[in-house]
Amino acid sequence: MSARITALVACLACWASTLAHADAPYNPYADNEALTAPLAPDGTIRWGTFYKSAAMQKTYERLWELGACRNTNKAITIPVQENKLVVDRLPEADFSGIVRGAAGTLAGGMVAFVDRGSDPTHATPLVAQLHPAGVSQVRVVGRVPVAVVSTGMTVRVRANVDERGRIDEPVSALEIVTPPSDYIPDEVRPGHLDEIVGTVQQRRNNVVTLRVSTGRIRRLTLTLTDDAEATIDAARLDLVAPGDTIEARGRMWSGDGAMGAGTVFASHITVTKAALPAAPRGPRTVAAQ
């Protein structure tokens, strides 16, 4: 699967090259449907051209730059045209399944999954491909071990902070979130039980340092209880794991150059985390009669 991932990354590089050279002279081997933005005015994602063989595309791009293959030999131009797939012309459909794995980031990452009811180990997966411009909508929800809370994550907690930014009461629950890009958190009010949104600056065992971007108190310190629980409602591909469930909407291509059983150029994906093991119960005691 790694070789195919490498090939698809090369295809993404072709897309990026097209966008960067939209004003260049006509090139019969490039994506002639130049895109001005990855999103249409109505919010529809624009995918542009997918190259079934990234190697073929790069070969002819190099020849073009050298002054050869100037669109005169049909033995060359016809295969080149057939190598192009305009993703936006494919119909949209809904997909669901069980995650086999995930790789990359929100910009160009991918999630491999198999249909529900199929053998999750041996079935050939579909691959949900995220747009390289990071405009695919990703949502990951559910419970995760609190151990995953790490530097750079944005978390939300409900707590009471003192004047020095310390949360004296141990925190037993927090939520990993992805605020909108224009989100401005409320100022921290000492002595008030408030909802606080901050970014994890440091974690040492159960002690977490948060940074808040507004207000007088910008640095907070909290301690997690040993049995603390974390929930997630965020756009984080790094928290997607095998066994999670996925719902996706996108345009599928299963012909030449597709990943696995088919590449789903996904506009939306929602991943629900697999249920965590139930907490162990202590030994039952019987009251003396």
C-alpha cells in the first residue's frame, strides 16, 4: 500500500504544480482546467485533474519543458489525454465502513476503510482522499484515552482558576476540540467556574500547562485525575485509528491509478472512535448479616 500512497502523493504534486502555473503558456500535458480556488462560490470542492499514472504525467511535463512533444504526435497526445481524470465530473455518493488506517494531515491525508460486514483484515480497502488544499471537512468524535492529550492540542475544560492561573481541583474530564479559525476564547475569570479553551503547551505525567490567547491570565496549570476521561469532537486525522467507524461523502474512482478498491475523493468524513474498554469494577462486598 505504501507504493500506491507514494504514487498518489506524486499526483497531488501535479495538482499543486498546476495551480502554481495557471498563468503559464498553454501546455497540452498540464491540467487545462485551471482552478482559481479549491472551493466554488457555493462551497463545492474543486478537485481538478487526477493523473492515473503520475509517472507518465511527469515524463511528458519534463519533455514539454525541454521543448519536445509539442502536441503534434497523436501516439503521444491521445494516451496523455486518457491519463487524465476530471474528478469533478464523477458523481458524489455516500460511503461507510471500518477504518483500517490513516496517514498524512488534513491537507492531502487519507483514510483506508472497508465496508461494514466485510473481513476487516483481508478485504481490499477503499481509500478516502482528502483535498490537498485542506478544504475537505473532517470530524472525529468519541472517547479517547486521556493519555493522547499532548502538546499543540486545543482542549476545553470546565474549571475554577485562581489569580495565578492554577486550577486547584484535579480535572476529571476534558474535550479535545478544533475551534474555527476566527474563534476568540473568553477571558479567564479568576474565582469563577467557567468553560476554558486553551492550547496544550506542555504535559508532564498528569500535569498539563495550557495557553489561552486572550485576557490577563494566559497560562494555566491543571492536574488530571488518574481516572480522567477525554472526549473528542475535532478535525484531527492523527486520532483516527483502526477499528473506528467512518462515514464519508465523495467522488469515487476505481479505474487505473486508484488506491485499493477505489479512491474516494472525499468532501466530508466523520470518524467515530471505537468504544473504549469499560473501566474495571472493584470486588463486590457482601454486608455482614
